[in-house]
Amino acid sequence: MHPLTDTSKYDSSPAFCFGKKVNETQMTLLWGLVSKDPECPSRIILMRIVEYHREEITVSIRQINRLREKWKLNRAKGRPCNPNPGTVTDSDSQAEPVRIIPNLPYAGLHVFNDWMDQKDGFSEVLMLLKKAIEVYRREHGEESFPLLYHKDKTLELHFKALFYGPLLGIGKLTEFDIKEHPLETLIGRSYQGSTLNQFLGQLERADVGPALMPALLPAVPKELCYIDGHMIAFWTKASMHKGKITMLGRIMPGSQAVVAHNEEGYGIFVEYYPPDIRLPHIILNYCGKIKSASGIEIFVIDREVNSVKMASDFHGKGLGLLSMLDKNEYKDLSDWDTSCEGELEDGSKVYSGQWKKPRKGDPREFVIVERDDRLLVYWGTPRVKEAADYCDWPVLYSQRTEIQENSFKRMIGHGALKTNYGNKKITGQDRHQQRAVKKVEETLAAIHSKKEKKEEQIKLQYEKVKESEHKGHGKRLEQRLQNLDAAEKELEKIGKKEQEKRSEIESLGPPKERSDRDFRKQLIMTFRTLLLENALITFFMGLPNKSDIKEGLDTFIEIFLRRGGTYLETHSQIVYQINTSGLSTGYKETLEKIAQGLNLMNLSRCEKPIQIRLKQALA
């Protein structure tokens, strides 16, 4: 049973509505108190409302008496029969007709939870979670820990606590112990950080992250997806592999989340890599996994993958890749043989073309957008050409900013995307040292090849000198001796350089070890973040009057999901009254539109319709 519902306690009650002096919630409070104890004087009822419900009614006792008379609950004449007026007996409490929470924090989030329950939003995740646990239990029959024996309800409540944490402003799980949160009314159970850390640790032990990914895939397959990496810093004194953390601009340890979004902005896949592994080294295998899971064959990626080799690799696998050309690879429009394809909405001309000087093994098709001050050059493999018109390429690529980069910013704000989970490390060979050694060895190999050529040249020159000496040459002998001396000096320089490189290899020392993060916890929690973002997008975009709401998802979260209010439940309906205090006139109008849209969605719980209203000030 839902934590805010206990239908065994309800009886019939009148239909409440806003009055000139008393609003709906206050009428319901009065009804609850008066129906429990009809003999209680009205002045005592006012005192109880102020004392216990912290809700002051700015009307006279006469107004309350009129309502009591209307409800046929006015007190009989004479002294009260109850020696302790205002007290509630056990039998009275069983007849309570309504449930009221005057100050419900995150009231909008409770509505979102009702929508998730109505849509069975957690059913697929729990099914995949149970399946992964069962597989682990079969493969590791000798192991035993609580996760393997959790009931379905326990799994659901634990996962919901992790799921809603970011919207409550909770990143690290220890913040459940120090921040005020409404889990008790939201999911019916409150948790401490230690309990959820233990749960997450056991999910890590069972390595359920990869098994949960299918829950991100949309029901209807899409044609293309956008891929980008997001670096997360990890502060430590341990020796770990490092990379350039984009947001901080530093070379430091961390993790790289490679995230794929479809064209509607839904996250569909994520994998973690160390920060020193660049995207071109893993992207082909990554896209192959997405194709296997979703059937998507066309990918839009930024300039990090810009290369002829990358285009050839994608073309060889039958995949489409759309990217941009680096500015240093061309001068102007004359570098291509072009044909005009049309114009964009802003009037920019669009050309398609190939290099004027053909380049061997380059499968790329080019689309050039000519603007007043610059050229923007997009390229794609033949698979992209089959799927989209040339004029659509700039539009498809430009959508990457909103679908991915802005999405990352949103998930940092309300999805705890930058929070690190887990401190475990996996020790392995030092890739930084290996790369440095490999670079020196390649240079050394080139020097060695050059040395061999120079030695061969000296040998030939020495034979020429002997020939001149034998024939008695004069000037020619002098010239050949000079050339021999110059070659021997060059060989000496090459030898010194070779020795320097050998010393450099020795200075790098024997093979070392360096650590990487254990990404299992991070993957599970990033899956949580993407699932939350997808659900929020669906909830927000599903508003019937969405076209009337100009504000975006961030504003929706702040002015609705994170706002408090009043919870009211009668025998026939559930009402959430959202606080409007502190909102400007414009945002109040937006909140009113949101409430209207939610009321058109026919939300319900326990077969009771849910109504969303704004909490109005008393007249």
C-alpha cells in the first residue's frame, strides 16, 4: 500500500472546494477535526489547527460555526459532554475520513512518483536486476550475501531511494544521513547512507551494471545516435592513469563516461574508460555494441574522431559516421569540386563535393556550409549519404549541442553525474610509461636505420678514397676525403643521439605499475542518472499542453518537482496543492500551465484521481 494511502480509515466526506474565506485544505482540516469530535468547541479546534497543523485560519469562529451547521456537525447546546474536549479516542481515529499532510516537502516529486508507479516505470529495471542476481547466484553458488535473497519489494525500495536521491539534492550516499528528505512519504521507507552504500556495494559485487543497460533502450528503434565522452575528476594521491579533465582543464586521474543519446535526447548506452584512453581507440567497438543492442547504424560524433582512417574503419563495418573537418585541413571553397545543394534557414549556402585533388583511400563525402565569415565543413561516410540529404547534415550535427552537451550540464545539476562512487582501484601496467618507452623506441629504431645507411655510405666513400689513392687523383682525392670526414662526423652525431635515447630508456626504468578506477559502482549509478533523465524527459514532454510552456526541463524541476505543498486525500480523490510563495508572476503562470497539463494526464493512485492545484492565499 502506498505510504500516503490507507483506505481502511476513510469514510464519506463532503466535496471540498475553495471558499472566499477558507481554502480547500483548511476546510478539510476542519472537517477532520470536527468529525472526530462534534462536541469540541470551535475555539479549541482553532487552537488545535495552529498547534498541531501549523495552519492558521484567518476567519472568525462564526464562520467555522456556519460550516459546522452546513455539515450537520454543530455542537449541541449546553456544556460539552466530553470532559476533555478536543481529545481523540481510538474509535474516533478509525473513522477519520481524510488524510492531510499540511507541509509536504517535494510535493511535485510525489506526483512524479505517482506517475512512475502508474506507468510501471521500474518494472523493467527490477526484472533485469533480478535476472542478473539469479545469474550471479547460479555461477557463484558458494557465495552468500543479502542481495541474493532480497524480496522484490526490498529491491524496489532500495533502488527507488538511489533513483530519487539526485532530485533531493543528494549526491554522495552519506548525505542521506545529514540532509532532510521525504523518503518516508515518497516511497514509504527512509534509509540511512550505510544501508544504501551496502546495497550499492552488493550490486557492484554482482556486477549488474551491464545487465541493466537494455532498460535505457526506447520501445521504438531510432535511426541514429550521438556519442560524446564526459570526464569526471577523481582526487587521490595514489599513482593512477591521468588524462585531460575537460571541465577543470587539468591533467589528473578520473574516469571517462562515453554516453550515447538517440535523436530524441534519451540516453541509451554508457560505458566507462580510464581518462588516458582516447575516444578513437575504443569508438569502433563501442558503436558495434550499440548496433547489436539497438540496431542503430549511424553515429554523430565531434571532431575527436576526425581522420581518414576512422572514416575507412566505419565504412568497412557498414556504419555511418558524421563529423566535422578540422579548420587546418582546408583553406577555402576552392579546395573542393562542389555543387550547390540549397540553403539553410539562415540563408547560408550548402555545397556538396569531393577534394579537388583526390586522396587515395578517403571514403568521405563532404558538405560545406558557406557563411559570411567562415566555412563549416562536415563529412560523412557513404552510409550517412544514403540516410540523409546533404542539407540535413548541418542540422543533424548542430543538434548535438542540445542533445548531449546541454544534457550533461542538466545531469550534473540534478542527476549527480559528477559524483564519484567507489574508491576501489585496479592495479596494472603503467600505460604512461609504456607509451613513453614506445615513443623513444620508435625514435631509436629510426636512428638505427639512419645509422646503418650512414655506415653503408661511409663504406662506399672509403672505397672511393682508396680508388683515388690508387689512381693518383689530386683534387678528386681531396674532395672524397672531405666527404668521408663529413660522413664520419655525421655518424658520430648519430651515435651520440642513439646513446642519448638509450639513456632515456634506461631513465624510464623497469616496467612500473599504475592504477585505474574500478568502474562497476560508477556504471550502476550513471545508469541510474540516465534512467532518471529519460523518465523526467518523458514526464515533461508528455504534458498535453507542453507547447504552451516555454521553459525547459531545468525550470520544470525547480518550480514543480522541488516545491513543497499540501497533500489532501478524501474518499474520492487525491489533491496536491503546490506552494507558490516566492515565485514571480511569470513563473506562477508557468506553474499554473504545468498543473493544468498534469490534470489532463488522468493520473491516479489506488483508483483515486489525482488533482494538482496551486496553493492560493486567503482572501
